[in-house]
Amino acid sequence: MVFDLRGALLKKAEVESARLDDFEFRLRARTMRLLAPLLGVEVEELVGRIAVEPDEAILASLPETARAWYEEARTEARRQLIEERGDPTPYKLA
């Protein structure tokens, strides 16, 4: 029986990529969910836009104060997600 190191590394890369993409999407959604009440906007309206627009485009359409609030909301969202799901830092093989 031969161990397929290349296959194992490809599988690890696939799993890690999916895990990091999931964390990034959750971070974007949670950030917008935390930002919406600060702006007085419906949560569904702001969160729904992340599927079709990058964060920069969303922020460009909001008041100037939204950028500072966005950074605060993103920091808080990241803290909450790490507390709930763990640190998104990629796992080492060895």
C-alpha cells in the first residue's frame, strides 16, 4: 500500500480553502448584520447585498460615517466568530 502524499496535500488544501471561505463569508454577513442597526437600515437589505456586491461597493453607497462603523463592526464580528467557531488560521500539517 502506497501513501499518496500529493493527494493528501490536495485534499488538505481543498478542505482548508473551504473552511477559510466559509469563515470569510460568515465574517462579511455578521459585519453587515452588526452595521445595519448603526445605519438605521434593515438587516435583510444590507446582508442581502453581500451576495452580489463587494464590501467596498456597499460602503460607497452608504454615508461617510459608515466606514468607521464598518471597521468597528468587522472587528466585533471577527471576535464573535473566533469565539464561536475558533481561529481561522490554517492548520499546519506537521
